[in-house]
Amino acid sequence: MEILTVSQINRYIASQINGDDNLKRVLIRGEISNFTAHSSGHYYFSLKENNSVIRAVMFRNMTGSLRFRPQNGMKVIVDGALTVYEAGGYYQIKAFSIQPEGLGMVALELEQRKEKLRKEGLFREDIKKQLPFLPETIGVITSPTGAALQDILNILNRRCPIVKVKLFPVLVQGEQAPDSIARAITFADTQHCNVLIVGRGGGSSEDLQAFNAENVAYAIYHCQTPVISAVGHEVDFTIADAVADRRAPTPSAAAELSVPDLSTLHGWTQQEQAHLQGAYMNYLQGQQNQLVSLRNRLALYRPDYRLKIQQEQLQRTTQQLNHAMNGYLSRKMVQYQAQQEKLIQLDPMKILQRGYAAVYQEDNRLLSSVKNVKDGDSVRIRLADGTITAKVESIK
């Protein structure tokens, strides 16, 4: 038996596989694992199914045709040729094309596009612009023949007939629709509109793909005018909805979002007017009360008012003094009269009138004791109606 080298074995196996017409073009279903996008531009990965694995490679000249980015765990169908990598001693599938299985190519592309735009910040809530309360002009970017336009116009006319509407007609489906919509948004942004409504009526998911285009997303993102996206029905959600400043479930809802109901606004205005009037009257009353208070405070510092206050105080003090003086004099008069009565009662003349007499010595001292005289002394006897001079003859 001939002894063969490793290279000879690998070459032989390669010739057998490469020579098999059944393996020159095969379709293999499997799940991507160990995916690597090499710096050279080649894709290296494995396809696995249950416990079986086969290596795969997609060279740079083929990767450019892919409409999505392969990822681990993705179930795909690979169209390629089975080949042998002689240097490594293993066989592999050389992929010509890769198609996603189950999710669908369009849905996969859409998800990957959403992820790309999300990373770029187009969906951020903090950059979305506020809608004006009562816009003067609304720009409508839609098909001029679609039912969506009539729905929008009917709602605007019913809710706010004073608002102006500018129509920017566009294609809403087909290959040229994304460019048509993106150009219209950019142009409408220069036409002095306060709000832009971008949308169309319902349709299949394929009909709505124009509003999933990147150029439409960028046009909305760079638009300085607030944008309301109204694409399809309530269950539909497009990239335009995610980028727009406000998303409306239907075109009619977009019209309702863009303007207030003037009839409701009128009632609200009347309520606010009554509230403001009441507040104003309360304010005036408060100011008037404050003015009165300030006047009263100011009056306290006026010279004539202060003089009047002092005069009144002086008058009260004078009255108090007069009252006190009169009371004092009355009390003193009573005391005087009592003393006078006492004096009258003590008056010697009153005593003399009752038959008594007052005896005085020669030196005019009142004689109060027989010890103060002797026989022969002269004395004066004072009676009520006169005086008698007498001599003492005897003392008993």
C-alpha cells in the first residue's frame, strides 16, 4: 500500500468534491454562528443545524450584493458551492448569496435600517420640537389625489377654518416616492409653514415602504419646522413615524393634532376671560384697600392731622385736669367747712355767751389756777358783752 502525504490526501478529497457536479451549486439552510467580518472585506461564519456544523465563507466580491448584515443566530439559506480548503484540511461552503429565512428580506432590511438610524440619534425624544398651539399655516405633504388629503382638509375646516393650508404634492409609493417625499419636505421647510403633515392613507406594508426610506428619515430629521407623521392606519408604524416630532395614527388624527377646535377654544376663552376679569377685580379691590391703608398711614404724619390729634389730646388732658381740680377743691371745701364748724364750736365767745367768763391776770395771761394769784391782785373778767376789772379779796 502506498504511503500518502497530508497534502496528497487533501488534494485528492478536493478533486473528488470539486469534480462532483451536485456540489458545484447547492442551497443550504442553517443558523449563522461564529460570524466574523474580516478587515479584508471577507465574511467568515459557520452554518449549524442541530448538532451538525459546516464552515462558510463569502468573499469580498460577493458581500457587496447583500442587502442586509448577517448576524449570529440568524436563520438563512445560503446559495453556494462546496469546496475544500486544502491548507486547513476541511471543506466549506463558498457563498454566492445569502437570503434570510422566516423574517423576510424586506423586514430584515427595515430592522437593520432602524437600528442604524437609532444609533445616529434620529429617534431621540429630547430633540423633538413642540407643536405650535394655533398655527397660521399648515403644510400638507401627500398625494393630491388620495383620500388622506380630503380627510385632512375636512378636519382642518371643521376644527379651525381660519388656518391656511399649503399642499406639497408627492408620490407616496413606488421607486420614485422616497425622493419625491424627501424633496418636498426640504422645500416645504422654506415656505414659512408652522407645521408639516407628512403621510398617506392605509395600504399594504409594501405600499408604505417609501416612508421607511433613509432619505425621508434624514429630511424629517433636518427639518426645522415641526413635523407630524401620519402614515397608514393606527397599527402601521414606519421610520418616518419614529423620526417625526409627533406621530398620528391616521391622517385625520394628524389634522386634529395640528390645530385646536375653535368652538372648544371659544368656550375656554370665555371661561378664561371670566377668570381674568374676576382676578382683575380682586386685584383692583386689593389695590384700593392698600391705597386706603396707605392714606390712613400717611394721614398720621400730616402736620394738621398731628396738630388736631395733639389738640384733642390737650383738650382731654385739660378736661381731666379741670375734673381733678374741681374734685380736689370740692374735697378741700368740705374739709374747710368741717374745720370751720369745729372752730365755731371752739370759739370762746360762744362759751362766754352761755354764761361763762374768762379771767386774765394783770399781765394779760389767762388765769387757769388760783395758785397763780394772791389776795389784792387785780384781774380782768371777760364776759360776752364786756370786761370787768376786779381785785382779789380772798382765795378759797
